Amino acid sequence: MTAAYILILLGTGITVGFASGLLGVGGGFIMAPVQYMVYTGMGLSTDIAMRLAFGTNLLVILPTALSGTWRHHKKGAVRWRAAVIMGSCGTATAFGGATLATHLNGEVLKVLFAVAVMLAGIRMLTARITEKETPAGNNPWLFAAWALPIGLLTGLLGIGGGILAVPVLVIALRFKIRHAVATSLAIMLFTSTGGIIGYIVNGADITGLPPYSLGYIHLPSWLLLMTTSIGMAQVGAITAHKLAAPKLRFIFVILMFYLGLRMLGVFEWLGWPL
């Protein structure tokens, strides 16, 4: 790995950590394109590069989410009942999603990733949302039902699931945006673990992986990304509690649309360096 790649990954970790704490997302949507560029630059195929990016994402997300969750917990924003139920139910499907991802084409994964996020962004933008929590936010059966697809997509797309969990918590379960952000991070502690195991197990006997890989997890990249992301998750979480709820929601929606368009290659097609 070149010095340029090392600096790129360290810088990416800073952005990922801040976004994680601020918006309750794992940051996989930021890390995936960057790692894909690094791994293909190292001569790896599209399929292996995407799977390595997804698997490594999840291992970065775990300590980063823990850092952000701790800060939000100190602010009293984590709804632990929802987090434990949804996280527990989503763990098994995250493992299944990771297993499925190792058998799909890398380009297919990119399109699935983009479409899922764009649809969630549209729904988040058009839904009528209030800052008053309702009884739907206390129904354990709803928690479990929504956790299954979130877990599946976590493993399948190598993301923490926050980019989908936050809209579900806000729109379907009627959480306040700050509580949704905080609880989403806590859910990731469970779902990312299931995905990590899936990428390790399914990549155990694969040839052509770069040195120091644990299944579909590239340990040098993980260390570089994690080094800077953990501290910045604290900064992001503190910032989230200082922003007005409408601004926080607006930032989240903009991020979702950017992510979807970026993964679909729209900016490359337009020739925009975004």
C-alpha cells in the first residue's frame, strides 16, 4: 500500500467518524467508494475489491459506532429497548446478507446499494414528520419486523445500516430525529457484528486476497480507518445535539441523495469531481 493510499484512508476515517456520530450512520457509504478505488488501484478485481470494502467497512463501523453510542448515551438519547431488540433480530439476517453478497457480482451490489439509499432518501424527504414520539415507537413487534430487512441490507451492502435504520426509526416508528440517530448507532453494535462474521467465514478460503486479510477484511485498511474515526465520532455526536432537528434531517437527506447518485456513477458520467 502506497503512502498516498495511507493518507487517503486516514483522511476518510476522519470524515467517517464525524458522519457516524452526527447522523447515526456507519459511514460505509463513504468508505466503500474510497476502498474500492484503493483496492482496484492495487490490482484487485471488481468483485474482490467490493467485498473487501464491505467487509472492512463493518469492522471499522463496530468501534466507531461504540464511540458515538457512548457519547449519545451520556446525552440520554439512546432508546436501548429498541436498540437491543432490533440489533438482536438484525444480527442473523446481517450474517445472511454478508453470505449472499459473496455470491453476487460487484456491480450488482453497487446498484442495489444506490437504489436502496435513493428510495429511503425520497421517503425521508416526502414524509410528514413531527418531533412528537408516538406509541409506535414502543412496539417490540414492530422493532423486530423492521430489524430483519435492515440487518439483511447491512450484511449485503457492507454498511452499518444507519442510512436505512434512521429513516425507519423516524418515519415508521415515530422516533425524534436525535433519538433515531443515537439508537441507530446502538443497533449497529449488533448488526455489524453479524456482518463481520459473515465476511470472515465466507472469505476464509478465497484466493487472490491481499496480504494481511482476514477473510474479506483487509486489516491494514481497517487499522488506518479506525485510527481516526473513533475520536471523530465523539465530535459528530456532540455536534448532533447542538443542531436543530430540521437541519439534522436536511443534512441526512442530502447525504442520502449524494450517496445514491455517487454509487450509480452519475457524477462520473457528468464529469464532476465529486
